[in-house]
Amino acid sequence: MEELDYAAIGHRIRAVRKARGISQEALCNLIDLSPSHVSHIESGKTKLSLVAVVTIANALGTTADSLLYDNIEISVNAYDKDFKDLVEDCTEDERDFILETARQIKAILRRKAVSAKK
């Protein structure tokens, strides 16, 4: 396996942190790491342990896979990433609403497809 893209991981951590309105100092307090260490993580100058990735993901209310997705050898579908990005900053209620709306739209599209075949 090739080296992980720590700069990309750090960039995503910073982007999620900022989208959540969390200062770097507040993140440091949440995950018990020094400001310089978090700065090095966000700039890709240091490697992260799996524990650090999970701890940061939990503190930011996101998933480890959303921070690591382009480092996983399985091809990531562009639509999957777009949907993840879409709901990344949503509340749980907003996510539930979007999911239910998407399910209803899918059902309507499938009914239309069946009707068109008849």
C-alpha cells in the first residue's frame, strides 16, 4: 500500500472543524492534544494513529471514513462523496428528512419507470 495522504486527511479535518464552527483550541480540548499537534495534523505534517482519527471524528461529529475515504483502495463513487458532503453539516433531523425525501423520490421514479414500460 502506498503512503496515506496525510495532507488530504488534515485538510478534511480542518474543513469539518470549521464547518462545525469549532476553533482549533476547542478541538484540542475535546481530544486532549496540544495545539501544535493539531496544527501539524491539519497541515499534514504529522501522521495520525487510528485512535487519533477516531477520536477526532467523534469530537467533530463525523465519521472516520469521511476523513479517510480517498485513502481506501476501494473506488469511491463520486455520488457517494457528494451525498456525504451534502449532509456533513446537517443535524440528525435534517439528515432524517433528506433520507426520507430521497426514499420517496426513488419510489416515485421507480413507479414512473414501471408505468413507462407498460
